[in-house]
Amino acid sequence: MAKQTTTTPCTRTHQIGALALITITFFTTRLLNQPLSHSPVLGSDRFEGGLRWPERGYGGRLDVKVYVYEEDEIEGIKVLLYGRDGSVKADACLKGQWGTQVKIHRLLLKSRFRTHKKAEADLFFVPSYVKCVRMMGGLNDKEINQAYVKVLSQMPYFRLSGGRDHIFVFPSGAGAHLFKSWATYINRSIILTPEGDRTDKRDTSAFNTWKDIIIPGNVDDGMTNNGVRLVEPLPLSKRKYLANYLGRAQGKLGRLQLIDLAKQFPDKLESPELKFSGPEKLGKTDYFLHLRNAKFCLAPRGESSWTLRFYESFFVECVPVLLSDQAELPFQNVVDYSQISIKWPSSRIGTELLEYLESIPDKHIEEMIARGRKVRCLWVYAPDSEPCTAFTGILWELQRKTRTFHHSPETFWLHNGSIVNRDLVEFHKWRPPMPLP
Ligand SMILES: *[C@@H]1O[C@H](CO)[C@@H](O)[C@H](O)[C@H]1NC(C)=O
Ligand SMILES: *[C@@H]1O[C@H](CO)[C@@H](O)[C@H](O)[C@H]1NC(C)=O
């Protein structure tokens, strides 16, 4: 119960006291609610031994059938994958923080949970690499919109369920807004995205916590593979800084405040001016060498609320400090984020934050890091032949969305089980283009 003892003599720490109180209350409530056989040690049993995580949060058996639309099967899918003239290379889209759109597709193609029969599928995956394609100039916003609408209009199964059993990946901060008319066409579908909020420039968030799934960002393969890593973590005592923030300001208040704070306290907080392009561009390895050199890695909000730095922290083994109030995190059924990270109000970025972080004993930091080490397999995009990966986590989440029956306002059924449309045409005779939405 280390958190109880962290109340410091410092007089400026009312809210820390409050935090500790909340923790104690929370903890006691938990103890009372749990059978005594459970380890009372702050949930640290969660990832120990024979991987208790899926059972704990998802049930005992993964048994889901996903149909993956083929690129030749439906006109327009190739455009969503490779651009208007087919010139964007998928391998080029595999890297970087948005690589999930390719990785999830490829992992599904090889997955034992893939089915080739639409009639037996629980869910349908619509492949698309539009984030990457758009960046490479392969499609503009209008073309993306047209391509999606064209693709959807050729899918009888999409019409049958009103899209409820169809899965889309939107890997960036824009979320489903990448498809401008998402609200008209896919607002009932399952959206996989790292972004739980994109309200800063638009009036609505495309993310709906009850149907969509938050996925981890794509951490560089060089850091996540099991063998030799690009950069190994440093022992706590060898780290030069208390905290760091490595990123561009992008004119964002929280980031500007951190950069300012680093100028005031250069021995405690590292926040160098980083070049992300040009000859002085910080290379991948250098970036992680910096990142590992602090006990805490600060992850402020940028253009959008999710931040890759949060996930990267676990691979250099610094404790991530989330400074992004609206951020949503993946796999909340099984991960108790208060055990492995800190979330601090973005409205309180300042010396108070540094003082608070300084007050945390190394022993406690080590414990958080150790727990994070057990959980981080869930941020790694590896095949489902491995028991704990981001992909398996996503499959477990998808399984929670499956239903025996899917219908829409335009779907009807008769006494003999025949599914028909409003004109009483049987489902197997529905012919594209399907009316939309
Ligand atoms: C979803 O789309 C339908 C059909 O266009 C619309 O009636 C409904 O209001 C939309 N819902 C949301 C949440 O946008
Ligand atoms: C179900 O009943 C409808 C209406 O009587 C009929 O047109 C249709 O052929 C039947 N379907 C099957 C599969 O028996």
C-alpha cells in the first residue's frame, strides 16, 4: 500500500493528499468487494502466471469469425488500399505511428479467426490504408469519400446489418473523420482507432465508447520485438532526468508550458528542440536514447488527444505521465492504468507537477515499471499465435461485439426464416448497388 505513505510534508500538495485519499478509498472498496482469495496487492496479480488477462476481462474462449473483404472482390477497395492509380506501396504504409491500418489487415489475413465464408462470419473487415494513401498524395478527401461510398454500396451484408457488423480501421488522430461522411454511412459500424476524441477542430467526436474499440498506437518494431532491441532501458539510477518531453510544440498550450518548464529546470526536465525533418532530424535510435533517460515520460496532448509516446514509454521503461484529459486507452477490461501510469490534469502543468513527480519514491517507480513490463505485450502488433498481443486484445474486444443476429431498419424476416428487404426480395437476391445508408 505504498501510495498511502506518499503523503509528503510539503504544504503545496493538497491535491496529492486528495489523490492518496481517493486511492485509499478506492482500494478499500475493492478489498471489500473482492473475495479474500484475490491478492490484495493493488491488482498486481493481474498479469502474473499463466496470463489471467483474457479470462479476467473477456471470458474463457476466443471464438470469433471474421470475413476480410478481398481487394479484387469489390470495386473501389483497391483504391482505398493503393490510391487512385494504384501506386502507393503497402509496405511504405506499414511504418510509423499509423502502420496499424496495414498491420491489422495483414494479421487478419493470416489469422486462424479468419473465415472465407460470408454466411458464417460474425464480423466483416473492410480493408483500407487511406491515412497513408492520403499522405502520399494517392487520394484527396473527396476521392476518399467517393471510394468509401462506392465500396459500401456493393456490400449486401453491409446493407443487411446496417453496417453494425462491419469493421473499419482509422489509425490517426482524425479517427473516422478521415472519411468525411462517416456519420451518414458508418455511424453504426465498429471503428478501430487510437483516438477517443477529436473535438478540437470539429464539433463531434467520431468515437463512441459503446461500439468502437481503442487500439494501441504502432510502436516501432525495433523496440517491440522479442530479440535485440534498438535501445535497451537504463537502470533507474543511471537516468539523468526526472522527466522528459520529446516532441514538437505545434503551438499547443500544454506542450509550450512543458518546453518553458524545461528552460526553468533544465536538470530535471529534458525537452530539447527536436527537428523532425531536415539534416538535424532526430533519428529513431537517438529518439529512444533520449526517451529512456528519464524516470517519467510526459505525454501531453497534441493535435489530438492520443499520443504514441504513452505506448513507447513502456518499451524504454519510463513511467508515462498522461497530460491529455480526453485521452481514451485500450483494453480497459483488463488493464488498470492507475497501476502502470499517471494521469495528471493538463490544467496543472507547472512546477507543481515536477514537485509531485519528485516526491514519488524510486521503489514505487520500480513497481509501476515492473507492472508495465507485464502489460506491454498488449501494445505489440504480433500474430494471434502469441497469447498476448495487441491483435489478440483486439480480437477479444471484437468478440464482445458479436451477435447471433444483425438487422437494420431496411431488413425484414418471414415465418420461414427468409430475410427480405422492403420489397420482399430475399437476401440472396439482393444485387448491388445497394441503397445507402
Ligand atoms: C447515423 O446515421 C443515421 C442515418 O443517416 C442518422 O439517422 C443518425 O442520426 C446517425 N447517428 C449519428 C449518431 O450520427
Ligand atoms: C419463405 O416464404 C416466402 C413467402 O411465403 C417465400 O416466398 C419464400 O420462397 C420462402 N423461403 C424459403 C427459403 O422457403
